[in-house]
Amino acid sequence: MVRGVFVVRRDPKSTPKIKLELNVLNINASTKTTNTQDAVGAMPPVGSRIGLIAGSGNLPLVFARAVLEQSNANGKSGQYQLFIAAHEDEASKDLEQYGEDLKWVKLGQFKKIIRYMLQKKVDWIAFAGGITKTKIWKIRPDSLALSIAFSLGSLHDDQLLRAVAGKLEEHGFTIGSVTDFVPELLIPNGALSLGAPDTQQWKDICFGWKAAKELGRLDIGQGVVVKGGVVVSVEAMEGTDAMINRTGPLIKGSNTGWANKGSAVLVKTAKPQQDNRLDLPTIGPRTIENLHKAGIGVLAVEANATMILEPEATVHLADKYNIILIGCLEKDIQQVEKI
């Protein structure tokens, strides 16, 4: 399999405009590639038995396909074996087409997952996909899930995932990242869209970055919408898509008022304490469609720490709707703030 990072092919006629707008802020927005040494962890040794704990969305399917492709790379076959523990009412039934075996589990059945992975003699495990957070009130956790929850004293995402990963490691499993198999999904630093932020939008990105990082530190969410220096909405347990959808009515008509005629900005970052093997921020075509419907014109995400599903389709939609899509690093934010 040819490995690398996703690179956007831009219209050469548009590139000078992109550079000009960002050079005002001394930031070169030309397309950059990610340093794969930083972005990619250690792939499991050939012959490993791979475990996938699957939730909702397309990411589990993307990972399963990548494992299958890598398993048959270089003219060889069966270099990896994949075993899937898929959450009922969350994971796609299409996963049944992949792997040596698949077992459906209910939310909170941690002991069942561990037993399954032990029975299949799995070496290496990745988490992929989301879980509908509002379902935490309705699940019937097993004794292991209860002991984890009581030991933590809360059900915060980051703490819970790290605790589950820790229990798996206690049983001898290596916990890896989806991006070990698909590093090309990590968003590089720089503008992916044909457009780039103007001065006001950069101010909102910087403000939103700080707010998103604080939300992450508190383990509340990963995203915040800002317009004209005002926080419009923050992501909590409802998730990014739901936050975007409820933002639309809040900013409707705001471009006609005296205060601010610019675009609203969504900033999405990894949490400061983020374990990059678990629950990295993820965007895709649906994110762009929702931004368009809500009237949000800029999406700034943390480079090298955010995944993009269906990259070409996502960038195509961003350009179609004139939505700015850019990957940022902490140093970019600090640089802009000095100006």
C-alpha cells in the first residue's frame, strides 16, 4: 500500500490569493505535508492479530478496509487478521464483510469485549467510531464497567476511554491508533480549501482555539463556534453535528446587523490531555454540509490531531460552498496573537 498524507491539489490561479491573505499575518498557507514521524505511531508487526472496537460512523469501515489492504500488500496475503467487537445500534452492519470474525456487544459490556479479544488471541487493539453520549443514561453496565465508573467518579469521555484502554493493557493488549494504519487521514498544517481566513476570522480562530482547549481541559467537548469575538455555541455531549445544527438559528440574520458582517467560525481541537490513540476529532463531508446549512463559513481544526474522512469529497464540498477549511498548530495561533 502506498502510504503518505493527503495533499490537496489546488487551482494554481487561486494559490496567490491564498498566500496574499495569510501573508498579512505572516503565515504561509500553502499546502503542507505532515511529518509522518510525528503523525504515525508504530504499526503492529506483520502477523499480528488486530482487534477493532467499533462505534458509529464511517471510521471503523475505513480502518477495516485499511487493515485488509495492508494485510494483502506487497503481493502477500494474510499479513494481519482482524477481529471486530462492534457496538449494537451504533456500528455499521457493513463491518460484517470484514475481518476473520465479528461479535456484536451492547454498550457497557466491557468484560464481553475483553473475553472476546482474549479468545481470539488478539495482540493489538484500536478504537474507531463514536458512541451516542446520551445513551450513557440507558445502558446496563457490567461489573467491570461499573467498577471503572465508580473509580473515576465521573463519566467524562477522556477519562473513561483512558481507563478502558488501561484495563485492556492490563490484559496484555497493545493499544494503537487508527492513524497507524491510515496516517493520510490526519489533516496537515495549512489551508486545504481554496479560500483562507481574513484578519477578523483569524482573530475568531485564536479566540475559539483558547475556548476549545479550555473545554477540552474540562473534558466537556472539542469544538466551539465564534463570531465577532462572541462565543455562539459550544460542543457538549450532543456532539459536533448537533452543535452546528443548533447554531444556525442563533446566527441567522447576523450579517445584516451593524455589529458584524463576517462569517462565523467553528474551531475544533484535540483536548490538552488527549491520548492520540483515542477519540481524535474527526470531520468529513457531513460536517461541511451541516456548516453550509447553518451558515458557518470557516472550519479551523488542529493539524496533525484531527482526522478527515473522505478527504477529496470534504474539500470539494468546502470549495463548492465557499467554506474555508484550515489546519492550524498552536504555534500559528501564538504567531497571529503577536501581530
